[in-house]
Amino acid sequence: MLEKNQKIRWLFKPALFVLALMPLVFLIHRGMDNDLGANPIETLNRFTGEWVLRFLLITLAVTPLRRLTGWNVLLRYRRMLGLFAFFYACLHFLSYAWLDQYFVLPDIVKDVTKRPYITVGFASFLLLIPLAVTSTHGMVRRLGARRWQQLHRLVYLIGIGGIIHFLWLVKSDITQPLIYGIILASLLGFRVWDKARRVPGAVVTGTVR
């Protein structure tokens, strides 16, 4: 039974890796079929940006699922899911810097400083970089578990920034960013509730210590 479980785990991780690449494959296929709509650049930006949010939310969902189900094996895949969020964030930024701004640095700087939704999105992207760099087991040992965990709590701020970036981008139809926002609020709310549940006296007069 143990050997069978090990084989399943060995097969599941590559399968998850391939599955996480499928949005990119789908996007490339659409591009080759000239099926990116009237504004291909906007389609690329929107598509990659939404997948950043989706992978961030999936990554944040690992802890609640593990707590609720007891499936500690889920932790094996959290790092990879987080790195895919960074991967799609890189594609999102690249599509903006290359196709929208043609790598003209002064124009990028001006755009980042002048348009709030880009400011928030760019800041969130920058915050993702140290999380990706320190995602290895070696960096966990170097930083120490406590400092590493504190650093990686930036993902909460990144998630909020990503929702705000999307919300300010769409302006009129805010249905999708609201859905993502509700999911994020639920995942963060679970963490507050779970901490209060596991630590006696954590909740005092409605606040969490």
C-alpha cells in the first residue's frame, strides 16, 4: 500500500505541472488561430493576469484544505503552485512591458507612477519576486523557518493587491474581481478563525492577537 501511494504521488506532481501549463498552451493555440479578439494585447494581459490570481488563490487554499481534510500531502504541491503564480505574473508583466510599452523604460516608469491600478499591480509583482527566490528548501534553512514564514505572509498582501489591480482595471463590470475578492476574503478569514480556534484566548473583544 505504501509503495502504491508513493507511485501515485510520483505521478501526480508531473501531472499537476502539465495541468498548470495548460492555460499557456491554450493561449498559444488561440494566438496561432488568430483568436485573440479585436485587441490581442488586452486579451493577453487579461488572460495572464487572471491566471496569476487563480494560482494565488489555489495556493492560499492549500492550508484550509489541509486543515479541514487532514491531507498533509497537499503541502508537497503548494510551492509549485505558488511558483506558477509567479510564472504567470512574469508573463503578465512581459506582455505589458513588451507588447504595450515596447520595453521603453521611461514610458513604463511614467505609466507605473501615473496610473494607480498599474502602480498596485507592479508593486504586487515586485513583492512576488522575493517569495519566488526564497521558495527552495535551502532558503528555508538559511532564513530559518520563522523568518521564512513571516516573509511568505506577504502573499496575503499580494493577493489583496492583485484584486485591487483587477478591480480598478475593469472599472464597470466588477463581477469577476468581486468573485475573486470574496474567495480571497474567505481564505484569509479561515486563517483568522483557525488561529483563534487553535490558540485559547486568541480572540479578545472581537480582535485577534
